[in-house]
Amino acid sequence: MESIGNEGMSSSLRDFLIYNPFLDYIIVVSYMTFIAVSTKRFLNKNYSWVKIISIHTVLSLFIGMVIRLITDLQSWLKGMFTISEYDIQYSIYRFMNVIELNFLTYFAMVFIVYTYYYLKQVKEAEKKQNQLEAQLVNTRIKMLSSQMQPHFLFNTLNSIAVLTDIDPGKAKDTIADLSDFLREILKDNGGHTIRLEKELRILEYYLNILNVRFSDHLVIKKEIDEALLQYNVPTLLLQPIIENSIKHGYSYDHTELEILIKIYAENEQLVIIVENNGALLKDSPTALFKKGIGLSNINDRLRNLYDENYIYEIKNKDDQSGVETIVKIPRSN
């Protein structure tokens, strides 16, 4: 008798563990996992809210029916009825009686999942914003440091001194360009992007100074689609690219340098190309990014602004006549 009692107790305990909390646990976990995965897919595909709500409504009905069938299967396994006694109409009736509860439970879980992903996106956006601000400040500091180095400032001031005797008007213009350029570097424009028109205006101050410094040894040409001037580009993007092109373009064999700035549209992208006819690259792009803080900073800023939806590369031209820097970003106003 004791053996039979223990066996019955063991069987009851096994049934309780298998058919009650364990099965309920599997159902709840599966339910939550399905909702989390489906919700994330909807967010990634950028569906409209009407479409998302419609899909969730259908899914809530479907999952409710599945749970009803699982519950009926559980009852059958526990011997509460036989297959011949199963009444599907009664099962549907019981499902309809709790349909409001199913909707409430389902959409409560959906709300929790959406809230989680929303907060996660907010935190990621804040992190990206902080990174962009730090990178932009770093860019301004590096540019200011570069321009304030003796070889740039002293050469510029020396050029101004020479011009005061032979062309006072041009000397005044160069002083104004230097002042405006340094002021723009330090100015906070309140954003990480800027209209292309304004970016080119800031660049013009720098190019005017370069024309005075290098005189006839540097020729700068532009091929810019003026229809793109109202589109946005990363702030202070062009100057470090051109500075790098000049720095690495000059060599003992290349004392006359020509820089070409091309900006045009390609499908939905804004294409910026800076090319020169100077010395070819000997290092790989990866090595260049490691050597040049300014170049790696540009890459980091582009990644934070556009995720992976951009192209940034520095390479020798196909005809080996010089080096080109290519930037492709989405067109945005």
C-alpha cells in the first residue's frame, strides 16, 4: 500500500510539474519571444502604424487560438476528456469569452516591447549625439591647432607682409580671410551638418589664403553642381580633406600641384571628390587613417551621422596620375 501511495504521489507530482507550471512557462516564454521578434522586425522595416496595428491584431487572434488549442491538448493529456468527447464549438466559445483578455494581454506585451526598443533607441541616439559633439569639437581643435602651427601662420603673415608693399588691397583681403577662417573654425553653428553653400563659403577663406601662400605653384579648380548647394554636408568636412591632399600631394617630383573639387549628385547620394595630380600614395587607406587623426575623425563622424550608408575612401587614381578622396553621403536638406 505504501508503495502504491508513493507511486501515486510521484505520478501526481510529475503531472503537476509537467502539465502545469512547466507548460505555462513554455507558453509564456514562447509568447513573449514571438512578440519581441515580430515587433523588432516591424520596427526595422519601418512599417506604417496602421499596418503594424493591423498585423498585431491578426497575430493576437492567431496566437489566442493556438493557446486555446494547446490548453485543450493539455486537458486531453490529463485525461479530462477523450477525442470523441472533444467539442470544437465549445472550445471556440471559450476562446471568444476571453478574447478581450487576449487582446489586452497581447497589446500590453507589445507596449512593453515597444517601450523597451524606444528607450534603447533614445539611449543610442544620445550616445551618438555625444560622440558627434566630441568629434566635432575635436575637429575644430585639430584644425585650429593645424592652422596655428608656425609653418602655416608665419608663412601666411609673411605673405601678408610682402603684399603690403606690392598689393596693399590684397594684403587686407588676406588678413580678412585669415580672420574669417579662424572665426568660423571656432564658431559653434549649432549642428553637426551644414548647408553645402555655407561649407563652401568657409572653404573659400582657406583657399584664398592658400592661393596667396603658394602663388602659381597651386591651382585649385571646382566643378560643383549649384543645384546641390541647399543640401546638408557634415560641418568642416572639406577643409581637412583638401589640406591632406595638399600635404601629401607635394613632393620633390611634384612641385606644381593642381587640386580639383567635384561635387555632384549620383542617384540619391551626394558625391564629393577631391583629387590632385601629385605624389601617389604608398600607404594603404587603413594605414593613412591610423597616421592621420583628422582622416580617422572624418570617418568616425560619417559613421555616426550615416551609420553604414556612406562611402569614404582615399586611393590612387585609376590612371595613376594622382590621388583622389571620395565621399558619398545621402542627400538631405
